[in-house]
Amino acid sequence: MPTYVYRCANGHTFELFHGISDESPKRCPECGSEGQRVPAGGAGFLFKGSGFYVTDYRSKGYKESAKKEKGGGSADKPAASGGSASTPPSGGSGESPPAKPTPPSPAKE
């Protein structure tokens, strides 16, 4: 059952909790005169954007720090090994691949 807001002829404002189909006259608790229903402000819901979750509207800084804590960078994670420390990874001879040559930088005039 919803809560309704009423105002009497003397300016008193009061709230009543009753069913939606209840059409009986509502009386002011202060002066006893009949009250007229007035529009209420609502419940304060905010629906916008792509979703309705609190996390949909996180700040950019919060998202970046959460990504760092989660381990988004590969430098923070230890390398997973397929065997013991003395054996090289599978498919390799233990040597690192040759480095790619770097192109010469343009001369400044």
C-alpha cells in the first residue's frame, strides 16, 4: 500500500497510508477538515545510462585504481612455469629470441 500526501483547507499537510482503491474522504488529524490529495515528491529513484547498478556510475579514478589492484598489468604477475625451475619452457632451447633491429632515428636539422 502506498503513502499519500494530503493538504486540508487550513493549510495543514499530512500523510496517510492506505490502499489505492480507498476512496473514502480523508480528514486532517489537526483540525478535522477534509483533505485534498497533493502530488508527492517520489521515492528518489535515479534511472539513467546503460544500467541500473551503483557500479555503472563509478568515477574514472576509482575504475583505474581497481584495475591496478586487480593486477591489470603483466609486470605485477609472476610468470607461470610449466615445470621445475631447472627446465626451460616447452618448445624452446632455453635461449631468448634474437632482438629486432631498431630503425635509425631521423636526423634533426
